[in-house]
Amino acid sequence: MRRSALFLLFWLAGSLALAFTVIPLVELVAEPGVAGVVRAAQLPDVRSAIGLSLGAAAVTAAIATAIGVPLAWVLAGRRFPGKGLVEAVIDLPLTVPHTVAGIALLLAFGREGVLGAPAAQWFGLRFWGTFAGIVVAMLFVSLPYLVNAARIGFEEGVDPHLVKVARTLGARPGRVFVRIALPLAWRGIMAGITLTFARAISEFAAVAMLAYYPMTAPIRIYEMFLRFGLGDSVGAAVLFLVIVLVLFVVLRHFAFGRAGQRGFGR
């Protein structure tokens, strides 16, 4: 009886959480109708903005994976002085308001920034108002998701004894990482890639501060709202939401599969 009462209480709390999330989205989807979404899809600048967001988020996820997974492996498997400080720095973008993050990125990667000026002078790489600037802004706000998810994947999926046995048998650290650690932690890594992609594609403030043009989908939708009100912006918002939702579901399927459907009981 007590267990049933607790389950009902938790189910009620969960239902409120779901309703809080679903109701605004249902209202959003219902507002423009199919005609409004089709009209938005026919606008070249909307399609271009959505394509830009998808491409930049994919590049961001790839870069985050390349630099974040090795860091996650080190954080998961080693103790060293300053480890807590490194973890705090990685998590810092999660706590910084994104307008503040945008200003910081602008100072670092802008025309006269400590990183932006040398990159432009030596490599011809500019971040102010470019695709590279969009990726930098997305990467700054989304990298913690990749590192944290991959670190948890390594900690929970890789048995330290397997690593020690492999090293004892003569396997080099790189081979242990590729042949043992990555296959065992792939769910955590995929979860991190999924969260990184989702966070990157939704970023507005940091991207707007560093690279307002070319417009990503969130910025384009915001500009349409300022210029035309809810009319056209809602249709573009629903189109973008549907595309992102489909991609997110596909990525979550690859990341979790049927593992996320298991529970404590039958």
C-alpha cells in the first residue's frame, strides 16, 4: 500500500513536470498550422539559417568529441593535483550567463582579441561574423556536456581491473584506450555527443554576440519575431523544432537504444 501510494505521488509529480514541458510546445505547434509551417519552409533565408545551424552544430559536436573524450578519459582514470580545479573550469560555462559568455568570447576571438587577432594575421581565420565564430560560441557552451557524459561513461563502463590486466600484458596506453575504454564507454560518449549537438544547435546569446551574421536559426527566428511579430516567426519556429526533434530522437536511439527503457521491475 505504501509503495503504491509513493508510486502515485511520484507519478503525479512527474505528470506535472511533463505537462509543464509539453503544453507550451503543443500550443506552439498548434498555432501556425500546416500552412504556416509550409510557408516558412518555402522561405530561402529560413532554410539557409536552419541548414547553417545543423552544420555548425555537427562540426561543434565533432570538435567536442575530438578534444573532450581524451580529457574525459584522463579525468576518469587519473588522480593529479588540481583535478578538482580542472573539473570546475570545464563546468564553468554551465554557470556563466550566456550573454556574459558571448562578451568573453568577443574579447578573446574578436578582431583585436587575444586569440582572434593572431588567428586572423597568421592563418587568415576570422571569428567575427563567420561560420568559425558560430562554432566557437556553440563549442564554449556545449563542451561540458560532452566531457561530463563521457567521463561518467568511462567511470561506470570501464573496469579498472581490465585496464590493469591489459597494461600488464603489454598493451600500450593508446591501444587500451581504443580497444577497451572506447567500446565499453560508447553509450556515455554517444549521450555526450547527443547533448552537445542539442545544446549547440539551440544556442542564441553567445552566437549572437560573436557572430550575429550569418544568421543561425534561433537568431533568424528572433529577428522575424521582432520584425513581423508572431505570425511568420511561429511557423519558422515549429519547422525548426520538428527538424531538431527528429534528429534528437534518432541520436538518442543510437546513444541509448533499448537500455533506456529498462526499469527496476518488470
